[in-house]
Amino acid sequence: MRILTLIGAISLFTFFGCSNEEPTIVPQPAGTTLTLNINGLEDLGTDALYEGWIIVNGSPVSTGTFGVDANGNLSKTQFELDANELSAATTFVLTIEPNPDSDPSPSAVHILGGDFSNNSANVTTGYSAALGVDFANSTGNYILATPTDGANTNENSGIWFLDLTSGTPSQGLFLPTLPAGWKYEGWTVINGVPVSTGTFTNISDFDDADPYSSTMLGPPFPGEDFLVNDPSGLTFPTDIAGGVAVISIEPSPDNSSAPFTLKPLVGNIPVNAVDHTTYMMNTNLASFPTGTVSR
């Protein structure tokens, strides 16, 4: 409820308490404040911001932008809006926008959404106007191998998201198709440093990059050999046993070279990992943000 304001002129005589008459007060219109209570969002840095939208008569109306600090705290949680528009809103959607942003329309990167029920909305990534998919049944397998430099050489210095249990390389990732604005990305955490294996949208084909692989062709699945062009702090070839295998969901375009907060699959690589052996990943749905929006 907004602060009550005095209406009409009040004489100096009344102001100094010399009158027994009560001042006339009228409340401002209610229902103009949108409050966000969202957990699990990450710091986007300086090149992007989150922006909220309410859907009014089928059209998006911006509720304003905000950032998130390293501890997940929103820079702003309350937004003042037109009372009639807020009352008529059926849905809330949260997007990721470039900063600065010259386009007044929502970007394709919808991260959270939910329908209002009375005066609140539970917002999730699975909402139809957000990512719109459920990752609960996602599964992932991988092997250690370095096919791009030939057989039996530095075999623990590469990871490929495939399944070898049948003896023939087959699809190792089972993930839902992502909407526009998102891509999957593979990662290996090596000595505490996350190293990308490349982005992809097709879970049973080559990914988009191979900066660390050698000259021979790898299998037609997401993955990477860590053999050349080692990043700062690492030396390739290496042994990734004891590290971590990760599949993340990244905004596209992506404003950061680090893994995004959405990590549906994670697997600890055994310290005694053996090459060309199939290892399983686990679902990691706790990494997905959730929250409520109230009016």
C-alpha cells in the first residue's frame, strides 16, 4: 500500500495543532507494486540485465530491469506499474537482455515464467513461455578418449558425450530440445578450471567448436580432446580423471565465457577413470532458479 497523502490545503492554524478538525486524507490507488522473490539467478556481469514482463491482453509490458550480485541478490525487487495493466496481467516472464539494449521488445532468451493465480505467480524455467521443457528425465553418459590424435595416446585427456556399452559409439545424451535463445554446452572442470567442450543443439552430432583437439576427426557427438592451445593455468595434454563433467544450458547469444547457472547434468569423473569406459552423469535440477511474483 502506498503512503497516504494529504489532500487539499491545510491552514497554518491547523498545521500548528490549533484546530480540533481532522485533516482529510485519501489513499493512493492500490495494486501498483510488483514484487519479485526469486532465488538462483546468477550475476550476468555488465553486458546483460534481467528484465521482467507482464502479459496484458496478449502483449508484453516491461516491468523494468535489474541485476544480480555474486551472492544472488537482486538489485531491485519492487517495481511500480500502472494499476490497470498490472491488474489485467495474466502472466509474468523474465528475460535476459543485452546492456545497453536498443530493442524495446523482449529478447528470445526467456528464463522464467508463470501465470498469475489471483495476485501471485509461481515462476519456473519449465513454464511454456520460458524454456518450456522438463529436464527431470534427462540422462547423460560419457567416455574418456582422445580420438583426434589417434588411438592409445593421451587417452585420459579427452571427453566425449557418447555411450560405448554396446561396443559401438552411440548417443550418450538424452536431453529435451531447447527453444530459440538457448544452447547446450559441454564442460570439463580440470584442476578447478571449467573448460568448454563446445556448444550444441543436436545431442547426437558434432558440437560447434574444437579448439583443443588435434587434426584427426572425432566421433559425431559432442566432445573435445584437450591436446593443444591450453588455456592459462593448464597444460595439455592432461589427465581429467578426478575432474567434473558438466552439461549446461547457455543463453544464445552468450555474454560470458563461464558456465551459466542452468546445469541439468553433472558427473564426477572417477579418480581412477579408465579410457573408453562409459560413465554416467546425474541430474542437477537444484541449479535451476525458481520463485514467486506478487502484485
